[in-house]
Amino acid sequence: MDPELEAFIPFLPHLDLNDPVTSRKEFAARAAAAPAPDTSNMAVEDRTVSADPDVAVRVYRPRRHAQGAVVWLHGGGGVFGDLDTEHPWAARVADLSGAVVISVGYRLAPEHRFPAALDDTYAVLTWAAEHAVELGIDPARIAVGGHSAGANLAAAVALRARDEQGPAIRFQLLNQPGLDDRQETWSARNFTDTPWFDRGKLTAAWRHYLGSRPATPYAAPARATDLSGLPPAYIATAEFCPNRDEGIAYAVRLMQAGVSVELHQWPGTFHGSQAILSADVSQRQIAELGAALRRALAE
């Protein structure tokens, strides 16, 4: 474990995914207590995307943006997180990448199981492409990205857009993605007591998300048999994360299908540890996410 990160482990909050309602409240309270991000160099606007039902989004438009955009999906196991808790991260992504960030307030499980969150994400992707002129973006330079469960949605919406001949996606940014409900990889089976996120929480998250429905590739992208024709990807994994091996395997399969991939396995880190901003490795992780997105959306 990276020593800078290890020092914080005793102070990490415990979120019980078996009690989603309480976990949401605790997560929101902690996020509200965090310092507000500096958004003086960008315009921030709450919008509503017309869908069934409507989807709330928050648009971050850097004053120096390069006309590219990313549909950004928050983490939280598909169970917690919202536009407010994601505000610091969405602002950070906009600042570092120079892209317009469209943060999505998708519906949460278990009240709204798959495919609710994916439907919300696809509606926002379609809206972004159709309203590109209004948003000041190039419709040919729209990426999808997110962390953890959000990265699952980003990978899934890339599959769906390919299959349905939907909006063109320039790039997919997948940070510590949860891609496989089967939990058969070495890391998913053996990381039973890793910080912040472990096998027990992973199991609970998938149970909430799927309910009794069988998993499809749009729910668990690792189940997809054909990964050809997908957008180029940046995939980041953490050493002590149950999602680690499925992220690496997905990157390898994308490459074998002819998709350009950048894969970064961060040693000494755990799931979500980049939130410990004072650690050098966290600063490098975050900077690289922004740089990868900036490169992908450049003219």
C-alpha cells in the first residue's frame, strides 16, 4: 500500500451498501462538508434533459474549452451519489481537461434497477449530440467517462450507441470500472477486506443494480462477446480493488478487437483512493485522467 494512502485508512468512512438509504445520507453529508471547488474559471449550469422520465444534468463549461465534451457518470455502486456529491470531481475534470463536462444525475438502485441508469445516460448522450451547437461543442468530439459504477455506465452506453447506430462517441474514459457481475476474477474473489470497497460491497452493489434480472452486456459490459467498433479507451485500475482484474481483462479484449487502449494500473492504490488529494499518487492519477481526456478531444 502506498504509505501516504495507508495513513488515511483508519479514517475512511464505512458505507453499508446493505442499507442504501442511510449510505446515501452519510455520503451526501460528507460531500457537503468538503471544501467547495473553485469554479471561477468556468460557467456551471443546471439543466433538465427531456426524457421519460426527465434527467437532471449539471453542465460545466470552462472559459478556455476546446469544443470537446464528456458525458460524465459518478460512482457510488449505482446506489448513491448525485450531482451535488459529484460536483468537486466534475469541476476538476472540466478544469484539467478543458472539456465541457455534462454530469448526469441518473436514477439509483435499488429503487430504479437496470436499465434505468443506462437509459438516463443514453438520453443525455443523445441530447448532447442533438444540442451540440447550443452547448458550444463539436458533435464529433463527445466522450463518455466515469468512475466505478459510472465507468460501467460509460462502457455500457458505448456498446449501446454502437449497436443502435446512436450518437458517435469519440472516447471512453473508464476509471476503476465495475464491468462483470460474475465476480470470478482473482481480485473479485480475494479482495474481501480491502479499503473502501471489497467483495462484500461489490456483491451488494450488483444485487441492488440487477435485482432478479439476468445480466446482459449492457448491464455488465464484460459479458459482451464483440468489442469491435468501440471508441478508443483509457482504463485505469487500482492495485487493491476488486474491480482490478476485470478492468485489465476488458482493456486486453478491447485491444484484441482492434480498439486503441491506454491502460494504467496504479500500484499501491485502492478503489477510490484518489479522493485522498494530498497523496502524490492521487495527484498523478487525477492529472492523468484530465490529460487523457484532453488528448482524446483535441482537434
